[in-house]
Amino acid sequence: MSILHSVENNLEIIQKNIRDVCGKANRSPDEIQIIAVTKYVSVERAEEAVTSGVKHLGENRDDGLLKKWESISNKATWHFIGTLQSKKVKRIIDKVDYIHSLDRESLAEEIHKRTEKTVKCFIQVNVSGEDSKHGLPREEVLGFVQKLKAYPSIEVVGLMTMAPYTEDEAEIRKCFRDLKALQGQIQEMNLPYAPCKEMSMGMSNDYKIAIEEGATFIRIGSALVGNEQ
């Protein structure tokens, strides 16, 4: 069984890595937000993350989010990062600040129907084209963005993707670069409901590459909070 290091210690290591990468990429570390992905850890471990200075927590299941939200609530900014079934929207919509998995119009319709606030959404894009990954194909994204004009509760703050789990750095980098190019195309559309300034990409194994390629939110699980299960 692996040793579970303190979140504070892990956070210091990650923040140093971010500073180092940003120095090489001519970026400011202030541009990078760390989301602690707490889906495999206890409420206590998530609370430790917040106490250590983590401001963003990410969950991929409604039950896990609600359980942790009951204990932590407004001490953190909440991100729903998993596939979101339309029937689960009403359970989490008033608890989350960001949804990272908008990928179909039926989900947009349900989000709009269930809230009176503006919901910050990332469109999930399956850049790699892997069958195992969720998200829109790249060629469908621009048309999808235009359809979202019909749902004023949704603000497209950015794009999200997951790179292939591989040791081939060139393949990972291409995935992130393709998403960045797509972001540029959306920004050129000049849509007030889709500023698309954020990039949610990079996890424990590839966040350094993601930062080099323009990530603004990185989703870190095992390297930050570990895996207790």
C-alpha cells in the first residue's frame, strides 16, 4: 500500500513544478488554477486539501459531490468534471460553480431549465477520437457553440479535454495544441455567451505539458490528494 503524503506537501511540489514550467513557457503561475480531483478520497481528505490552500475541488459523481459539499460547501469552488446525466442535473446544479462536461444539447437544455443563475460551462471535446472518451468530436464543436445561444443560463467559459494515456509526449502535446486551436476559432466568433477564455486540460501525469500548451485549469487527483480506495 502506498504512503499517503500530506496534501500540503504534495501541493508545494505541484506549485513548484507550475512555477518552473511557467518560467520556461513565459507564463505567469497566477494563470493556472489547480482543481483537486477528490473522487477517490474521503470527505476528510478533501477538507485537508481546502485547509492546505486548495481553492477548487472537482467531483465526477453526483453522490460524491453532494456528500463533500455538505461538509465543505462554500469553503471551495466546486467543479463537476465527470459525464453528467441529464436526470442528475437537478441534484447538483445549485452546488457547482463550473461544469466541465457539456457535450450535447439535451444537457444544455436541462441545465437551463433547472437554474436561474448563469452556469459556467466547459465544452468537453474528444480531441483524441478515442472510443473510451466522452465529448464532442472536434468538427462538431463550432456548430454546437452556436446552438447554445438558445440557452441564456449557459456561459461557455472554455474547453475541456483528456489526452491519451500514453508516454508519447508528442501525441499528448498534439491533443492539447488542437484544443487550443479550437479555442481560438471560438473566440473569433465573438459570441458574448461564449468568451471561451479557459482551458481545462492536464492531469497528474501530463499537467506540465498542458501548462506549456495553454491550460488555465489543471485537474489533479493522485499527485495531490492521493487515492485512498
